[in-house]
Amino acid sequence: MTINSEIDHAPTRSMQISFYATSVVFNLCLVAQLLTVGVAYFVNPAWWDIHVLLVRGYSGLSLLLVGWSFITRFSSQIQRLTASLPVLLGLQFCSIHLKSPLHLNILHPLLGFALLYVSSSLVHRVWQGLSPIYFKS
């Protein structure tokens, strides 16, 4: 590898590392959201406000990650995982706010767990892509 090609890939690597850090923050926000809903339900209902504020606070990160995944060199699998984050957040929002005779609100917790699964898978996949950078022989 020549020096010029290393220089060309340096911004991409740093963008990938920053993307990874942001996806970890998003995932940790999801975990905090799950914990706050548990505390609100089982211990103190006042925690519900924190649960709602977390969603409003970190949901914008999903859109940032989507754009970021397409301008940075990532696999199509990572791009699909990232694109599903705002979709799942939107479905979760609809399931809790739209009233229907079908009682779609029962899907809300399942969508939350699907969101956590996708987010955790994203963190794992990005780490797998970055790990050869850090563990070269």
C-alpha cells in the first residue's frame, strides 16, 4: 500500500470509527430507555417522563446514522441495518400514538426489542469491519 492510498483512506477510517462510536451511543440510549420504562412500570411512574425524553433525544441519531452509512464506505448489510432504525422508531411511534380498533399498541414493546436487536447487530457488524484495522499482525 502506498502512502497516497493510506492518506486517501484516512478520512474514511476516521468516519467509520466515529460512526461506530455514534452507533454505540445510540445502542446505550436504547438500553437506558428500556431500563427507564422498567423502573417507571415497576418502581416509580415518574420515570416515564425520562423514558419519553430519551426517545425524543436520541431518535435524531438514527437519521444521522442513515446518512452517514451511505456517505462512508460500509457494506450493504450495515446500510440496511442502519436504514431500519428510523423505520422501527417510526413504527414504534405509530404503535403508541395512533389509536385503532386493532390495538396496535401491543406491538410497541416488540418493536422496542426489535430496535434493540437491530441496533446491537449494527454495533457488532461495524466492529467486525473495523477490528482488522486494530488487530493487524
